[in-house]
Amino acid sequence: MNIQVNGQWRELAAQDLSAALEELGLGGAVIATALNGEFVPAGSRQGARLADGDRLEVLSPMQGG
Amino acid sequence: MASPDSLRVYGVELGSRLLLGTARYPSPAILTEAVKASGAQLVTASLRREAGGERAGQGFWSIIRDLGVRVLPNTAACHSVKEAVTTAHLAREVFGTPWVKLEVIGEEDTLQPDLFALVEAARILTREGFEVFPYTTEDLIGAERLLEAGCRVLMPWGSPIGSGRGLNNRFGLKALRARFPEVPMVIDAGIGVPSHAAQSLELGFDAVLINTAVSRAVDPVRMAGAFARAVAAGREAYLAGPMEPRDMAVPSTPVIGKAFLG
């Protein structure tokens, strides 16, 4: 299905958020996720179903002021 | 062991009154050395989109962990209550802390906080167990509302973020300090040179948060050290009780007993 990952359209085979992160090469990374603007805690990624056209944000620690 | 004059925020003792931002350093190595030179025990950080295989965020995170300092995640560039609250949740999970520097920007040219949205977001986050450090202005009513919303520290701006203009409204900041003498206050934003930081502490503010003034200096590591000494001097001066300015000269050398040579 087509998912928008950090603003870029990606074709993913994964059906849930946890699998999507593995597919994106981000398994095990220190990240936080939001699906369609809503925070999805790490513990809820498995079973967080993806649908065509979903917007996924994958965020990681960055420099800040 | 905490020193007797350490800063206490949300029940945590911080040995340094200099808080340091981590953005816009020339390199990760210079960031590391600048944090060490500053003596800061609390640094700010943010969340940004992870760019696929680069894993830049993971590298930054390991630098911060190696430094052994506390992290204050921010909600920089958020313009609405929802955006700021969601960002705070994301940050709490990544950084493993209930602390959040809450920014809700209301105006692009000055990056002035939207106090109405800030208070609302602070109320929501406090209810959800966050310990909120609100980036605010010197507005007294805004401060009162933030305290009512559950904030136990305030972070008024000195002047617009990154402007380096120092304390733009010294009178307003003094009034804020006097109105809430027991509330820890950190001057956040607008500090350009160490003398601005010293002035902030001399006025009785508890700490300063510096980023651009250090990271964009020609020698950030050296500037971090300069700020550390200015903050220490400003705090000492405040504790020593500065004299009040006068309009007229007062001779410092006693005139009694002066020889008559005219």
C-alpha cells in the first residue's frame, strides 16, 4: 500500500506500524511515531493497522535550542 | 553532592545555572567540547524526521548520552496546541523524561510565543504528568496563568530567539521577577554575549538558556567557557546585593581629613 512516510510516498508491504518500521530499516532505532497526526506509543505499534494513504511520521532525537 | 547554591527545578538539583542548546554547532565534536566547557548539566534537544538509512538522530543521541547530562526536549516550531501536545508525547517517549520546554510560536518574525495557546497546552500537559518549562514573555498575566496551569518554572525571553539583543525589556523582566519571587525563572532566548547572561543573573533570574550565542561564535568552546564564568559572576553579584544606581556622583574617597592645599 502507499504510505506517506515523513512526507514522502512509499510503497510498503507491511500491514502494521511495527512491520513498516522494520521494512524501512528503522527496527531498533531510537524513534517516536505518529500516525495521521496522532502519537502511537512504542508498545502500540504492533497491531497499529496501516491503511492506504496514511501519513506516518518517524521522529528521532535532533539538536535543538 | 549538590552545592548549597544549586538551582532546583521540579525537585531536581542542577549544579550549573547555565543551560545550553545543542543546535547549529559546526560539528558534533565541537558540540561535545562546548557542553563540557559550559559546565551545563541540562541541555535542550528536539525531534525531527529520521532520514531513512542516515540515522543522524541516533548519532546525536549517543553524543548526549555519553555526556551524561540531563535533556530538556523542546516543542520548537509548533504553532498550535495540538502540535505542541503531540510533540511533547513523542519527546517523552524518545528522551525518557517528563520534562518539556514548551514552545507554541505565535508570530513568525519575532518567534513570539502565543501565550493563549501556551497556557492551554501547559494545562493539558501538566494534567498528563509532564513537568513543563514554558517559553514565555515577560507578561505578568501570562505568567500567572502558566503557574495556575501547573508550571513550576518560567522561561521568559530576553529578546527574540537568535537575535542576540540581550534583555530587551529590562523593566518588564524586573517586574516579573519581583511579582513571583519564589518561582524559578530561566531567561531563554535573545542572549548574545556573556554580559547579557551576567545581567540576567544580577537581576535575580535563576539561570539562562543559551544556544546561538555559543554555537555561532567563532570559537564556540571558548565562548561556552566565557558564558560559564559570566553566569557564575552574575549569580555571585546577585547574592552579594548590588548597589542601587544614583543620579549624582558620590566621592568614594573620604573627604574628611583632606589636606588644605589651596
